[in-house]
Amino acid sequence: MEDKYLTIGLSFLLLVIVVLWFIRFFGEMGVNFGRNRFANWCLGKKDYEGEPLERADIIRIFGRAFLVRILFYLAGVFLCTHFVEYYASMEQFTFQNFLESWERWDARHYINLADLGYQDYIENGQHLFLVFFPLYPWIVRIAHFIISDWRLACLVVSTFAFCIGSVFFYGAVKEEYGKQVAEHSFWLLCLYPFSFFFGGMMTESLFFCFLAAGFFYIQRHKWFVAGVLGIFCSLCRVQGILLLGVGLVEFFVAYRPIEALRQKRFLLFVKRFMTKGIWLFLTIVGNFIYFGINQRVEGDPFRFQVYQKEHWYHETTFVSNCLSEIISYAKGAEESMRIAVWFPELVLFVLAFVCILYSLRRHPLRMSAFLFVYTLVNYSVTFLISGGRYMACALPMFIILAEGTKKQKWLYSLILLGSLCLLGVYFKAYMSGWQVM
């Protein structure tokens, strides 16, 4: 009965969001709603005053992001030597111990893929790791030509990807909202309770880098560059394809096809789409490359779906089923899993939808569209155990929080302080071997 009410309630909420979003979308494409008060209310977009990204910003944010990552690594050493019995009992904590402390969960799989490739990395006679996307292992393999230790190569790639991504993220926010929101967005991202994954041996930092760059160039209407970046996004994570949607939303809002049709300039819009917007579809090339890997290794372009279901217990499901499962686990799982996995996933889902609802009338449509679909994609699978990590790349969530608390500095400070405290808890749990993954 509870599941039924959850499904009905959530379905209604999703419908409301979709209706409100599309009313505004059609309005921004040129539909004239006349005196329709509700439609005009939906079109009440807030105008922001952006500021140009300067060279000093690039140097400052890159350096700041690099310092943040170094502080994380130093904090990891402190946590290991003081709170992790395995390391605390050692007479000396070596550099190899440091590298070992970050080799957790999926890290070994990415290293083996970089070292052996998909064809030769086999477990139980199967290519189980076809479920991992290829770009991170490929770039780590390139870095390995210079850095002999695979683990160190991973950390270097992740660190510099985060630094570069931070510059694009800051630039995109500053040029849309101004310096203060950009500064606050950056710190909310850095102190997000699961942001330590940006420095780990996983794909988060690389996906963040290309996703932030994609937002940056879509905002600047550099459609070809955005399409190329979309390829890299799609080679990082399955959610990378969503950059195509972000680009299309911005393109249609910028060139207003319905207004063009009404003013008998629709052929001009078609010309612009075929010469500019079409480049956005380069994004799907990344998906076809990934399907090609599956085809070459096992003769089935969608073989990864079989392993996702049979080995990793992930099946696509309606979002309410995922939430029901999380709630069920939160009630009955052992305490460590409740604290590390299930409770955070519930809180993050609620927070994301609060941000979506707040942003529908105020923020550019590409922001609410991405956050809405990205959250649904993440929460539409069974046995979701990495929701906290995945939501680290829900970039509009940090932007919306920063903008929403711009005039309430006390609220921004409170959120930042609470996030920092939770970051300390989850980082300690991660370094201690809890199932934070």
C-alpha cells in the first residue's frame, strides 16, 4: 500500500514538473499565450547579470582546486594513520600505503581495464567489466607511459581532470550568474559530502571535467565544440548522453523556432539547425564506440546490459520502485549501510527535487532539464548503492543552491558547514573501508 501511494504521489509530482517545464519551454521558443495567467506565471524567468571569465579566474580556480585535492590526500593520510587500524599499527606509513588507501571498490577494475583491456580482463570466464565505460581507463593508460605506477597515474588523471573541470564549471556559472554565485557554487561542489570521489581512482572527475566544459561551451553557443565534448562525456558514463539534451534545449531557446515559423523565417531556423545544431549529435558517437567495444569483445553491442543485471544487480525500473527499495533497505539494513548508502540517497533525492521545483521559473531551462533527467536516470535502477557518488556530478544542484542562498548568507554558511561535517564523516568512513561507493 505504501508503495502504491509513493508511486501515485511521485507520478503526480513528475507530471507537474514536466507540464510546467514545457509551458515555459514553448513560451521561450516563441508561443504567445496571450492573457493566460498561469502560462505567463510559468514564464517568469529571472534575469541574471553574468560576468566574463578572466585569465586571473582561470589561474586562481585551477590553483584552488589543486590545493583542495592535495588537502584531501593529506587528510586521507591523517585518517589512515589515526583511525584505520590496519595502517595505524604500522611503524611507517609509506607512499605505497598512501596509494593503496585510495585503491577501493571499482578502482582496481579501472586499473585492470587500463592494463589488460576489455578483451583480456576476465573474471569467472566472463567479461564482467564491459559495464565500465572506456575513457578513464584509456586516459590512465596514456598517463602510464609517463607514470609507471598505475595507481599514481589514476590519481594524477583524476586530480588534473578535477582542476580543469573546476575552471569550466566556475566559468560557466560566472558568465551566467556572476562572481558570487560562481564562488559559492564552487565551494558547495568541493565540500559536497561525497566530493572525495573526485580525487579517487574512478571516473567521476573525468566525467565532471567534460560535463562542465560541455555546459560552458553550450552556454557560449559553440555547438561543434559542445558536440565533441559530448563524445567524451558519453565515453565516461551512460549519463553523458544527457549533454545532447542540454545542448538541444539551449539551441531551441536561443533560435526560437516557433517564433521563426510565425514570422515566416522557419527556413532560416532549419538552416541554422543543419549547420550549427546538428553538431550536437556528435555526442552519440561516444555511445556507438562503447557499443562497438561490446560487439568486438562478445559479439553483442548490448552485452553490458546482461552483466549489469546478472552480476551487478542493476535493472532499469520506475523511480518510485527504486525509492521503495531504498526505504526498505534503510529500515532493515545494518547500521553502516543505512548511514553510508541508504539515508544519503533519500536525502539527495529530496534535495534534487527541491532544487528542480525552485529552478523551474527562475533558472535557464537547460539547468532544470539536466538536473531533472539526470536525477531520474540515477534513481531508475534497482540496488542503487552509489547514488551519493553519482550525484556529485549533478552540477545544476550546486548552482541552484548557490543562487537560492545568495541573499541569505547565513543559510549558505549553514549549508556549507553541514556539508563539511558530513564530508568528514563519509570521508572517514570511506578511508576506513565502509561501503561508501
